[in-house]
Amino acid sequence: MGRRGSNTFRRNDLIRAVRGAKDSGVDVSGVDVIVAPDGSVTFRVLGPKAATETSTEVMSAKEWDREIEKLKAKKDR
């Protein structure tokens, strides 16, 4: 019996992760593959709300950006 290559192993693990998410009722909208420096691989299966932002989150991010710009302006003086 031949040895499996690491790419085949990762592909099969990814397929298993996506199937598990679908079986649990998650509509898969994307997958993140994270490879750590030690070579370990983590699959993050994303659902349909992964990329959506609420208006309060957007406003909060804009407020942070404004405050950071104010601090940078004070620092440059």
C-alpha cells in the first residue's frame, strides 16, 4: 500500500470538516486554511453570516478610526 501525501491528507480532512458542518446544519460560505509554523493545519469553516457586519459594528470601527487619527495628529504636533 502506498503512502498518502500530505496534500491528499489535508484535502480529505477539509472534505471531512465541510461535511461535518453541513451535517450540523451550517450553510458553508467559505473555508479558512490556517497553517501554523510547526506545520499543523487548522480548518475554519465559515457560515453565511461570516462576512456580514451590522451597522453598529461599522460605526464602532469608524469611531475607532477617527480617534486613532486624532491621536496621530496630536503626536505629529
